[in-house]
Amino acid sequence: MSSDKHVMLSYQWDNQALVTDVYQRLRAHNIPLWMDTQGGMKGHLSTSMAEGVENAAVLCCFLTPKYQDSVACKDELTYAKEQRVSIIPIRLLKDWKPTGWLGFSITGQKWIDFRDVATNMDLRINQLIAEIQMVAGNKLSSIQGINLVHNAVGSKDDNKADHDSVFICHEEEQKQNEQNSLILTEQEIE
């Protein structure tokens, strides 16, 4: 087992394109990542998944009904909780809330709102990075100095930051972020 910590991306296969986009955008910030289709799977499936979880400082789970119905996703998230890996739930659908085992597993967790990601991916990526920085603490020292910038991926010059678009979380933006990233309560789950 490696001692290098990473952020593990846990998702149901139908969301692979979106999660691959998230992977590439986080990778542009040099965040150490583990994703099954991006080199994470080596050797036996169960061994690779276990090592992915055991070496994770944070597990980001992309929530959908199919994620909730997936035995593999349930195993990943349950094992991550048992290993005391920090969890960042990411909601993908507007008219759906996790219930059952998944709702119970993420009760009390702050979630990131990717429900309208088609119109504001840069903002959501910045919110995700900020949450990873906060949740991971010193477990991922390589990410603490990241300056959050819009259009880090997909611009003509990926190595040059647009200093006018640096994401700075002012009081009003913080209020908006809090509205978009709600804390699930037991009442919402019921």
C-alpha cells in the first residue's frame, strides 16, 4: 500500500464523462487523484478499489439514483467511512435526494451542488477544490497553495492564469455558496 494520499472519485458508470471532466479540471491544479478509468485500476478489482479507498484523504461521491442502487458504489462509500476517509457528497440531480443507506451515510455532510454544472462548471470546480482543501487539511499538503482560477482547463493557454477571474470568496459569495451547498439533515432524508 502506497503512502501517497489522493482524492478518490466515486461514481456510477453512467456519469463517467462528467467525472472525467472533473478529473481533468482538478488534475490541472495538480491535485493527486484516483479514478478507476484514469489509471486507478491495477490488478484485481477488489484489491485496486480497496487501495484506492485506503490511500484516499478524501472521497468525492457523485450522487444519483443509480449510484444509490449500485452495490460497488455502496461498498466504496461504506469502506471509506469505515477507514475514516473524509467524504464530499456531490449532488448531480435537481429533483432527487438520497434516501436509504446513501441518505444515512451522508447525513450531516456538506454537499457540493453540481446540479446546474452545465452553466457554471468553473464555479463548481472552485467550490469543490475549496472543500477538498478544507476537508483534507494537512493530509494533502500539495493542494494548500492552490489559487482558484476560472477556465483552468480548456483555455488556449492552460498554464497562464487569468488574474481578473481569480475566485475570491467574499461575504456575499460565501452566502451564495452556503445556499447552494446545503447540509443534509435527518428531516430531509425522511
